[in-house]
Amino acid sequence: MISVKNFYQVLEELLEYENYDLVFSGKGKIVGRTEDRIRSLIVAGNRVKDSDLEELRESEGEKILVVFEDIDPNLEKEIPPDVEIWDRNILVEKIGEMKLEKSIMEGIAEGEKGLVGPDDDLNLDIKKKEATLKPILDFNHISELGEKQVKGFKYRLELVPHYFFKYNIWWDEDEVTEGWLYLNGISGKRNFWDKSFETVPDIKRSHIKLEPNISKDESIEKALAAVKERHSVEMEERWEEEGVTIVEKSEDSPSKENIEIKEGGIVYVPMWAVEGTEGIVVINAATGKIERKM
């Protein structure tokens, strides 16, 4: 059961999530403000009292009555018509949406590269030389997002293998570029990740663990090509000749001989495939990012 203190903290976060600055939080009342709006939350809890109604009448701006249970019909008649009521159902919807959207935005904040990746201290299973990313979305988040995106009714969790490599590019004796490359073992999609993430020894929920359909040798070739392409720079030179502007384009890129690729192992990424009446959506549970929608 959530404590009163924690519940108030959740309501405060909800106001901030909806772009209100918190200006007051005390017993029975929370107030937030934007540049041109005020929102007053009167927290009645399990039962609406006369004092709650009086507080509503005296409050400024948007007036919201927060109540966990059904309101006594006799008292409901006394609630001012401009008061919005947040009962249990609305609270579940609003708080769930806030948590979901925050998780999604955390994933999006990492950029279109998708996942973030490990540092040198990646926690690998030594015998299998593999790791599984820790999900940041639980099933409640996934089901809410699936419902929102495609009216989901069928959910399948898959662990998608990614080959990962550490690479060095030797430009000269004094300049070396380092990085991590992750290659989707199913699609061959390239990802360059540079932040650390958490791993887990296993996933408790029922899942399907996919095997790579790209061989290790093929993955190394793709990794070399990806590193070369990422660190190539297009150059353009212009000059005038007999009144005509001539443009010459060239590309400066590292040679394969200057690229060192070190195999790291396989990282399994938890992905939810959600089938619904309005299509299929694939959700990356490690970042909250929607990978694709069909």
C-alpha cells in the first residue's frame, strides 16, 4: 500500500510532468503554476469532507478534487461545477501514462542510435560470453503502450542477439579513435553505443531467445564496413576556371589496415512484439523506444 507521503510525491511529479512549477504542497492540498495557469489539487483521500469542499471554493485556478473512492451523492451535489474530479480510475490512467512516457523519453533521449552500450566492465557470462540487457519497462508499461499504439491483445517477448565489438582506428602514432559497435544478429542493423547499461543474469518472464542468422565471420565484415563508413568524411573543393565554378568531391576514410576490431560477445536485447487490432508494434524494453510499427 502506498504511503500518504509517497502519494503526495507522485502527485507533485505529475504536476511537474504536465509542466507546472510546484508552489505549495501541504496536508490536503498541492498547487502548481505555469506562466498563465494555476492548478489546485485538493486531496480528499478515501472520503470527501466538508473542509475539502470549503478548500475547493477558496482555491484559485483549475480546481481538482482527488478522491480514492466513490463520492457520497449528498456531498457530490455540493461540489462546485467548475471542479474536475480525479477518482481512482483517472489516477491510474494519469500516473500510468506519466511513468510510461517518462520511460519512453529516457529511451528517446539516447538518440536515434537506439540503445546505449556497455563500457569495459560489461558483465558477461564468462562461459557463454553473452549478456542480457536489463529492461526499464515492466509488463504493465508494455501493455499500456501496446493498448495505446495498436489496441494490443497478444504479447511476445523476444531476446534479440547483437554482436558487439570494440574498435580502434589508428590515424597516426598520436591519434587513435575508440568506440563500440553493436550489430543486430538478425537484421544486420548497425548501432554505435557509448554509454553504459545494466545487465541481468536472466529474464524471469516467459520469452523466446533468438539465435543470430548472421554468422560471426559475416558480422566481422559488416563491422569493418560500418566503422569505415561512420568515420569517413566527405570533402569538397571549389575553384573558378574561366568563369565557371568547378566542384570536386572526395572522401577521406580510414583504410581497413588501420582499423582494429575486437570481438566482445553477444548482447541480448529484450524486445516486445505486440499484436493488436490496429497492427503490430515492436517495443524495445531496454530503452522504451518503439523500434517499428506495422
